[in-house]
Amino acid sequence: MAALVIAEHDNASLKAATLNTVTAALQCGGDVHVLVAGSGAGPAAQAAAQVAGVAKVLHADAEHLGHGLAENVAAQIVALAQGYSHVLFPATAGGKNVAPRVAALLDVAQISDATRVISPDTFERPIYAGNAIATVQSSDAIKVLTVRTTGFDAAAASGGGAAVESIAAAADSGRSRYLGSEIAKLDRPELTSAKIIVSGGRALGSSDKFTEVLTPLADKLGAALGASRAAVDAGYAPNDWQVGQTGKIVAPQLYVACGISGAIQHLAGMKDSKVIVAINKDPEAPIFSVADYGLEADLFAAVPELVASL
């Protein structure tokens, strides 16, 4: 049986999380098909066809699929699911929105945040904010999974040559409609795909200090900016910067944590980073337990010195 990957895209291009999900699907065994459901999403379907390891791309095109409304996308997937042993979603906001609906409609258990494929029916996933790893075996005929993208390497975006097959779009469910969206404009790398992240905590004290102290370092490194939940709750940083169990899960090449104590919820979101640098004046801060390099210092002095030396 084949595995079906649900592509995350903006109708014009694939999101990076799709590539990691393809890698997970390849480890499940059998062919890998990708569903691109959207409106005017031909370019995204062609991009999916170029991904290494993809055998076929299914392209469903309709106006009611254009904005990724969960009710409509779930209906599209359920119409196809009986032909697959696995249905895989990236564990992103979009994937987490649709996957539970698909699992419920198929009357199967969802396996959430899979980080490893042991065999076609057995997977690993973190529990207790990543402090323990559960091994989960499913006897369901169709396995519905969300894939934690930091657990799998990205498949090559080029080198494939899959055929693109147009399929009939499932009918509009009529249960929801798209009214509008407010998209944050980023002049930095996207947090979940950035290779370097500079992140700040509540110790910065204000949004002005957040900008004044961390922005020059991020500029020097070409980094994305992140924040702890405490900093976001205090209004020092916007919601979409939050890293952690209730924010974004990241695994950059370099993670610089400035004034972050290292609460378990934050560590769950960034401890898979390749190199972690912590700057904190509290020698007992839990962040030092996961840091590769720790600097016990006042961030308001250390960070400007670091910027000056770069």
C-alpha cells in the first residue's frame, strides 16, 4: 500500500514542512503520493512532482479548497484515504487543524508528533513535553499521523519526476467560509525553517529592549527572532515568535537563548537545535543543562559585546 502526504502550500509553492513529511512517508514503506488540494495550485503541484522519492502527485483544484479550510480539505482526503495505508501531515498549525478531522471521519486513532518510524505500524513520539519518548503501535488499517518536522531530514526538493494526476474535487462542505486573513510580513527567515535563531526571554524587560538588544545580533547573524512564552505573554514579542510546547518547534543549526531560564515548555520546542548557546546571569538556570555553550553574564552587556566582535 502507498502512503499519502498532505502537502502544505500557498498554491504557488510548497512549504518546507512538506519535504520532511515526505521523508517520514518514505520510511513507512511503499510508494509515496502527495495530495495538493488548492485553487490555482498548479505551480505547487509541479513543485511536489520534483521532490525526490514522490511517485505521484494528486492535484485537486477548486475555489473552496483555495484557503485550506479544514472541513473541505478533510473531505477531500477522506474521499481518497481508502487507497492508502498511511496518511501523513506536517505537525504544523495547518496539519494539526485537519488531521484530527480525518482520523475521526475514518474512525481511527491519530498518532501525533511522530519523530521516528520504527516500522510501518510502529512509531515514536514525545510525551511529557519531550521528557519521555513513547513507542506507539497501531493496528488501524489506515494510519493517520502528524509528523514533527524536526525529527526528519527534508527530502530533496529537486531530482524527482512524478506524474501529476488531476482528480475531482470533493464537494464544498458548506460548514465554513473564508472571510479574510492577516498575514504577518517577515523581513527575516521564517522561524520554523531558519538556520539561526536568536531568542529572548522575560529578562529583557520590555519590547523596546527586545528590539534594542536582540535585533542587532539577529541582523549580524542573518537570524530569525524568537521568544519564550513568558516574553510573549508579557507583550515583549509577538505571538508568532513564540518557541516552545505551545509555540513553534524549531531545530536550527544555531539557537542563541538570551535571558531565557529554560522552562520545560520552552526546552521542548528547541532542544533539538544542533548548537545551543545560552546567555544568562543565573548559574542555576535550566537552559544551561541543554546548552552546548553557556555564558554566565548579564545579557545587556554580553550581547552588545558579542555584536561588536562579530
